[in-house]
Amino acid sequence: MKVRFSLLSTLLVPVLLLSAAPRSRAEDTGALQDHLKKAADLSTPSAADLKPWHAKLSVQLYDYKGVSTGAGTVEEWWMAPGNEKRVFALPNYQGTEIITADGVFRSAGLVSEPMTLAGILNQFVNPMAEQEKASGFKPTARTLQLGGVTLPCVMLAKPNSRVANQPIGFYPSWCTEPGKDSLRVFVDDAGIAIVRNGISAFQGKDIPTDVSVTLNGAVIGTGRVESISLDGMPSAPFTPDRDMAKALPKPVELKGKKLENQAAKRTEPDFSQSATGIDQSRRTLNNGGLQGDIEIRLWVGEDGQIRDMRLESYPDPAVAQTALDAVRQWTFRPLMVEGRAVPFTGTIDFEINKTDYDRQIRR
């Protein structure tokens, strides 16, 4: 497998709030949707017309402070759309996962993939996975500076009448090689960027040979292809063993105070230093007169760790970033249903007035 090209550096991650203004012409919407489709077709090695394949990845994970949380491998056997097998061998995450038309099945005790690990796997298998959570969002043009190169991007943005030029990264955004459809960077969750450092051709698709996951410029995970081939595939589709547990088809919805009450650790956002004002002038919260709410949806795994987060509404990018950075550090108690820990989702709302904020949990 020969690497075709690579980016200049894995560490040259841009400041995500400083993005180019979107193109607002109505006719751009169809072109942007077409660009995303072409990028998906070129960069996804899980199409129905491909031959079954096997890959082995080496991964290294870090916490948000840059401390290593373990290194290991992930093996992926892809048989057909909706039929895969994964074997995880990391210090704190070991077991087997089988995906079938009937759902996702995991070894006893194995929970859903940690957020950084899931992001790495998606880049190799399904880099457009986040589109599933952005139904109805509007494609918007952006650009991203990386290693001195300007990358064209498409962000699936949620309409926000209070913020005309929503920053890249607050919603799922895919950036491609200039003049081409090959994916290079995925940004989301206000600070997380996944850079596809090397690209190789496999069965006519562009797959990354290595990726780096960064948060606000600090590396929190890396993944590298050790091998990928058409060898080592079984002759029959994968079926789960009897001792494997079926994952819930969707997380449990917690409404009102139930999500906040499930929290085991909270970090409160400090808006006093946030630069606010919808006109983007550098004003403090107290004299800026900013009012509104910041609503953040969380997806939490069986272990109480956040798997994903998404802005639902916000009055200003700077205060939204402050809230996201704080909530990212929250942890939750596992939610038990009939004696079993299950994933769950819900929203947290911060209401800002002219001098401070009060948390208001929506009912």
C-alpha cells in the first residue's frame, strides 16, 4: 500500500473560531451537497460494491491534558454494509464487537467506544458518520487553514438567527484537498479536529494511512494503518456469539433535571472572561448586554463518559465555546435500566443575562 500524499504537520491545527465567511448564494446549497456526496463516495471503504477486507490499526489515546491513557490495536473485518467485526486490544478497552442487520453486539462488559477511539475508527470506515446526527442541517461553505494550505470545507450548520456567521467546528464540517474531493480534515464539537495525515488508494477509495485527533491544538489520539488487505476473510457473514449483549438501538432520553442530576462531576463555565457581542466586538459579559441561552445536547456512554456533544442554540460563539469547554469535562453516573448500564442523551441549558448566568434545565 503506497501513501499518495501527506499534510505538512499533524500539529498545525487552526483556531477554529477564525474561519472565512460563508458563501450565502442560494444556488450554492446543491453544489455543497454534491461535494459532500462525492467526498463520501471517494473516502468511504464500506460501499456495497467493494470486496470484503481486513485491516489492523495501531492507536494511541490521551486525555484532555495530554496524558497517555493507553496504546493498542483495533482489527476490523468488513464483510458487507451492515456486517462487520471489530476486535479491540487496548489496556482499558478490550473485547469484540459485531455489527449485523439486527444491531450491534458486544462482548460481555464491553461498552460503546470512547469518543476519541470512535472518531479514529470513523475516519477509516465511515468518515461521514456524523451526517446521521445532522438531518435537516444546512450545508454552508467554510475554509480552514492548515500547514499554510487553505482547505475548502462544508459545514452542516443548524440555523441560528442570532449568529449570522457560525464558526466552523461548532457543527460537523468536512474539509477536502483543494480542487479535489478527497477528505483531509473533519472538525466538530468546538475544538476537536481529526486530520487525515496520509492518504492511500485501496479498492478505488481514498483511505487514511494515519490520523491525528486534536482538541484545541493538543493531540488526544492517533491511529495508523498497520495493514489492510483482502486476505483473512471468513466465507460466511459474521454472527454474534451467545454470550454477546445487544446494544440498545438508541440512547435513553433524559429530560428536564434528570440529565443534570445524573452528573457525577461538573465544571462550571466562567463567562466573565468571554468576549461577547453578536457584532464580534471585544466586550466583556457585564457590559456587553448579551442575553440568551446556550443549549448543549450530550450523548453519554454506559460508563458515564461523554461520547458526543452538539450545540442546539447559542447567542454568541465565545460564550458557547466557554460552555462547551466546561461541559466537556463533566462525567456522569452510569444509568441503570433493569440492572444494566445503558447509554443516554439529553440537553443542558445555560441562560445568560446582562451580569451573569443561571442554569435553567428545560422541562
